[in-house]
Amino acid sequence: MIVTTNTASFEEQINNIIKYSSGFLDGVQKGKTVFLKELGKATILSMSQYVDAQARSNPAALHHIYEWNKTGSPSARLFDLQYTVSNLGLSIGGTFRQSKTIKEDSKVPFYDKARIMEKGIPVTITPNKRVLAFKSGGETIFTTDSVTVRNPGGNEVEGSFEDAIDEFVKFYFKQSFLKASGIYDYISKPTLFKKELAAGARLGKSKGFQTGFKWIANVKMGVE
């Protein structure tokens, strides 16, 4: 007895599944920019909140990147975080704002306060009248000479904002943010690929591309 089987239909399904898989990867690649933009938004939001929390727990180090007497307050930040998406991936950068508030015993805002203190740039104060008056060690000092403040932010301030950002990227981002936001679980379980596999066996690459793009572009990031 000779049994013959028509395998043409089976082979077509297998070929379509292969094409579906290839199309899925192409769709993911195409949708990566959308994903990275959403990741950028979520990251800078979480990063800003992280810096606020660090500032509240250690105001001596991070008071300079907020308006006077409002350390850790989101509405008083003197920094802005931005993200850019390119063919190299996602990049995060930051800029400092000008302070608008006036410190006690001063008459004008401290120009470039956040940047100067972060970089540890010495500040020279020259009296615009005949005598310069300031407090030091609880005492009021009067002098006709210019005064140079070697470390205007204090010993703990220089480089502390950059350190906080580095800590977020190296530790919090990998250990907490990716899991807490739901991104890790979503990426590690591409359930949409499996859900649309039957349709992919019929439609091939076009269905794979559509599914891959939808999957990567619709990642939900639980960050508020």
C-alpha cells in the first residue's frame, strides 16, 4: 500500500509563519522610534521625581538646583531634563534655569546659581557702594574690599546633581524603573505575537509587520 500526502498546504503555512516572524521583527524595528519617545518621556519624569526625593533626603547636597528654601519641590526646580531619539538610541540631557527668588539678606537673585554651585565655580562679590555687608558664622561683616567665595554652594554641593543622575541611570533605572513601570514584563512577554500567530500563518509578512509595530509602539508605561 502506498500512501501519498499533499504537503503543499502545510508548507505554505510554515513559510507564512517564517515570513510572519520576519515581518514582526521588521515591524518592531519600525516602531522603535515611537517606543523610545515614550520611554524618554517616562524616564525624564521618573528621573525628575528621583532627584526631588534625593534632594529632600539630602538638602545639603542638592539645595542649589531649587529655588531658595524649596529644596525638593517639583514647582521650584532649577533644572530641566530633555530626551532625544536618534539612530544611536535614546539620550537624556539637562539644562539649568535661572533662579527668580531672592535669598534672605540679599537684594537680587543669585545669577546662574544652579550651574555655578554644581560646577563649584568661585564667586567674587564686589561692593557697588563703599561697604559690603554680609553674614559669616552668625556675625555681620563689613568690608570695603571684594570678597571671593571659593565654594558658594557648600562642600557637599559640587557635582551632586550629576551624581544623582548617574545613580538613577546605573542603579534605579535598571533595578526599579523598568520593573515598576511595567516595561520589563511587557517586553519579556510578547503575547501579541502568539495571539496573532494563526493569522500570521495565513497572511505572512504583512501581518507580522503590523503586529510587531503595534506591539512595540503600544507599550504602556505606568509612570505618573
